[in-house]
Amino acid sequence: MSENVVHLHKHTGTPAPVDTAPTVLTVVPDAPPARPVPLWVRSGRAVKTAVTHERTKSAGRAVVRHSLYTFNGGRIAARRAWDGRTGSRYERMIRAAEAAGNLEAAEEWEERLQRFRAARHHRRMDLLHSPVDAAKGVAVGAGMSVGVLVALGVVLAISTGQAGDVVTPLSATIDFIALLIRIVQIVWGPAVTIGPFLALLALWSVGRRQQAAPQWALPASVRSGEGEPITPSIVVKALRDLGVPALARAIKEMGDAGASMLGPITIAGCGVEVDVTLPSGVSTNEVQSKRRKLAENLTRHEHEVFITIPQAARTVRLWIADSGALDEPIGPSPLVTDETMTADYKKGKAPWGQDLRGDAAALSLYQRHLLITGLSNQGKTVALRSLALWLSLDKSVQFLLGDLKGVGDWAMFDGLARTLIQGPTDEHVIQVTEMVESAVDEMNRRIQAPPGTQFPPLIVLVDEAQVAFMCPAKDEDKRPYGGSKANSRYFMAVRKIHNQGRAVNVLMWQGTQDPTNENLPKLVREGAHTRASLALGTESQARMALGDKAVDGGAAPNLLRPGLDRGTLVVASDGITIPAGQSSITVRTHYIDDDAATAITDRAKALRDGVTTLHAIDRGEERDPLADIAAVIGDATRVRTKDVLARLATRNAGAYGEWSFIDLKRVLDDAGAEPYKSDGVMVVARDRVARALANRDTEGSASAE
């Protein structure tokens, strides 16, 4: 029987050959189900997560902290009570003074202890008689009180005519006492219940104020925001761990654990100060060279510890700032806050800022050449300008000013300085050089004056002086303006003023940045009486800025933080008060912005009759005396002939340096602007000179026609 096969799909081609090979099927068994995690493992993980969670840690620290606040607050209160009742406080201070080797302080504390014991003995003797005295006092007081009340009742009975009123005051007093007893009975129960909680709260408050808990339990802001208080044990431990073997051995061998090395720890401004007498075999520079490690041992940053060398042998003086205190700004300058302030070049001192102790740092500028240096953008110009602003309030002071940066930092001195040159180009350097050379001519004129002649102060100020020293330009005689050779014009002019200028009140002030031997020659920097430095890069630059003596004595402007310590400078000068035994002082200067500086110069201009500021140096062209007289008079109504002569000499020493009153009078008489007397002195009127110039111009125009 045949079968018909019906195909239910469409044939599309020749069918592929059928593979007759047997098919092997591989059966992969399913993975066994994961074993369940035991309950105790899951519970342990959950407990670990909960215990190590930051919230749990914070809560645990809070519990420990507040518990220890209460417990340690009780200890502190008990210690205070014990100290108040016994002489333990005095004995503790005696031991500390003896350990520090301060026998005078030990004797003083011992004397105080004897006085305390005598007073305590006197009080105890008084207790033998006090019960009898108290009983007598109570009896007398009660009798007098009853008598007063009865007398008051008698007066009341006489007034009312009722005999029963005699006992009314006494009865009212008894009722009042009964009321007080009732109130006490009502309040006593709650007071007994609440009292212990109030006592615990008081102890907690004492512990919290003293932060009486371990560091790890304190809040994060307290743990990281403040360093440890400086105590003798902390200082000794920091020195012991400094890495100086001889010092560590000496401290270990000392019977008092090193306390005898330390002088008294005294509060000094925003920190503390202590003198450390080093043991034999340890030099001061070994401690100085490890300033960073010492600061970290004291839980301070490097910039918060200063090491200086006083006069005592083998002694270093440590000044340790309160943590973070040096990052706080100081207050505004008195020049800004006190609009009535004036200056005195000879006897006064410029309010410059504050020292590390927080005391005012003032600088005398009398007959002292000045040099300020530092890295760029650290506040050099502001520090230099603040001194000039103070001195401008002395109307006798004259300024010749060159700003080789030329961005307007000194623009407010226009109308105040005799000369103001601003710009960084070689042409500006040439102008500044000629300005300094004109000051040399004025210095020579003053030196040749009769002995005893008094001269007004002349401040020759050059900011960014390194531009002048590095200038490659030469004059027509091939003499360079920059450089440090004997034929360098700027260098030689500065040297001449340094050599002789102070005797006749011609002073050189310079501000430079990033000093090197090329942009700040040795002879120039050593000619300054006051040398100050902001943050620098290396110790060799610090020696250039301040000198070897100051650096060897602990001055370290190279350790100031660029940017962070902007306006902080190290000063070496006899014009500022420096602690005994030190060769320098660190000053945090006041910041005076451009607007405040302009307001100060406006006050300075009001003190003067008017100053015409030159913005270029006259190179000896033909002069117009009448026009120059009008220029130096400026906006003043009238100016003394003496002042006119001085201003003409400053304007052009070559043309007017030898002028006398007769020469001035001759020019004015010929022009019809004769000087006259006002308030007993000869003066020149601005209106007369202006009229003479106008008439001369009119006559000149008419003759030309």
C-alpha cells in the first residue's frame, strides 16, 4: 500500500544534503541554588554597617562628649573649690617657677602662700567665738525687732483710738512669716526634684566652656580649627622631637624634664612668646633650620611660628601665634579713620601697621633712605605709598616721584609732587634718571649753602626701580642709563644721594621687585637706612633685601607665603621699635586703597598754596621766567616770594637755582606785577602775574600785525 506524502511548504531550490551523522546533545545541569546567608552573618553585617556609619559615630562622640563635659565639669568645679580653700594653687605655681629657674617668681608665690595661710588661720580662730557672737546677735536683733513692732503698734493705737491695734504690726509680721513658710513648703518638693538636674546642667556648662573632653570626641570644627594651647610641656616635647640628637639627650637627662630651659611663657599680641636656653652642644641655627618641624610639633603652620635670636647666648626666642590668628585682617589705617591727623617729618612716625604682638608699628622717616622689595603683587606699592601719604600731611615736604610701572598707582600725587613721571618705557627711565640727577644738583646746592641753613625735606621716590637698573638705553655720550657700573647714570645718581643727601634732607626711596644683583646692585641696597621686604623666593634674596645680619638674626621674608601674606613685611631699621636683642621685626601693614589715598592727598593739597606738577624734565630750553612764575604760583591767590624762589629752583635748578629776591623783583617789576607786602611778608599775586602775561600777549599780537 503506497502512501502519498503531501509537503506543506514551498520548495525554493534543491534541498541541502541531510547530515546523517548522529547528533550529540550535551545536557548542562542547572546551577545549584545559592546557599542562603546565615542569619547571624546578615545580622553581623547590619550591625557593623550601623556601628560604623558616620551618623552613629557622630552620635557616639556626642554622647561621650556631653557625658565627659558633665564629669570633667565636676572635676573642674571641685578643683576650683579645693584651690580656693587650700594653698595648692600657690604650691603649684612655686613648683613651676622653680622648674623654670625663675627664683624671683618662686619667692613671690611663696610669700603669697604665707599670707593666705595666715588669713585662713585668722578665720579659723574667729570660728571659736562666732557661735556665742551669733547667738547674742540673734537675741539682740529679735528683741529690737519686737520692740520696734510694739512701738509702731502703740503709735497706731494712739492714732486710731483702738487699744487692740498695739499688736497689729506684730500680728502682721507673724502672718507674713507664716506665708513664707507656706511658700517654702510648696516649692521645696519641686526644688528637691529639679535641683540635682540644675546642678548637673551647671557642671555640664563648666565642662563645655573648658572643652573638657578628648580631642576625638570634640566637634570637627573645634578639632581642626584651633591648635593646642601652648604650655611648657608642649614646648619641651616639641623641642625634644625636633630631630636634634644632642637636644633630645639633654632633655632626657634633665631632672626637671627640660622645664629649666624655658623662660616664662607670656602673651604677646595674637600669640605667646617664650625664650629657650639651649643646652650645651646645641646651636641656635640647628633650631632655626627646623622651623617647619617645630611648628608642626606645636600643632601650628610654619608661618605661625617665628624664631629669633636675642642677645643672650645659646638662646632662641619663639613667638607662636594663636591658630589662624595671622590670617585675620588688621584694622584700617589711622590715616583713613582720623581726618585730623597731621605729620611731622622730624619728630613724628608714620603709622604703618601692626607687629605680631598686635602693637602699633610706626616708622620714623627722618633722614633715612628707604628700600622696599619683594615678589610681584605682594603689596609693595601700597606699603611704600602709605608712608608717602603720611609724609604728605607735612606741608614742608617736597616730592619728586617716578612710577616706572605707570598704571596710575601714584596718580593721586598729581598736584602734590613737584615732578610725577609715570610709565615703563626707556624714555620714562631717561626722564626719571634726569629727575634723580636734578635732585643731586639740588643736594649740591644745599651743601654749598652757609652752615646752619635749614632745608625742607625733598623725597626722591622711584617705584619699580628695577626697570631703571635694567634699562639698556644710552645717552649721546654712550653712557648707559641702567646698569651698575661707574658710568651708569641712574646708579651713580642714587649713590650720590645715598652718600650725602641725608645731611641736607634729600632722601632716596626705592621700591623694587624680585631682587637680584643685576636689578638691585649691592652698593644701592646697602645704602638704605630702612630696608623692608615682603615675601621672597629664596634665602639669598632675603639677604639681598635685608642684609646678612638681619637674616642671621632670624629675619626670613622667604618663609612668608606669597599671596596669603600680602602686605606683611620684615623690617630692618633703627627707625622702628624692634624688641631688644632682635635685628628685625615683622609688620602687617595697613591697606589703603586708591579712593582712600586720593582723599588723603586732597587733605595734603589743602595744606599747601598750590603745587604745579611737572610730567617731564625740562632739558634746558630757553626759559620764560614770567610764565614759570605763573606756573609755580598755580591756583593760590598769592604766594610768598621766598616760596616762589624755592619752587622756581625745584622747577629748573639750572635756570633759577642762583636767583635771589632781587632777580625775582626785577622780572616782576619789568612786567608790571610788582611784589607787595601782605601781613608783614612780601608776596606775589596771581592776578597781577596773569594780567602781566595777558598784556604781554596782547602787545605781542599787536606788534605782529
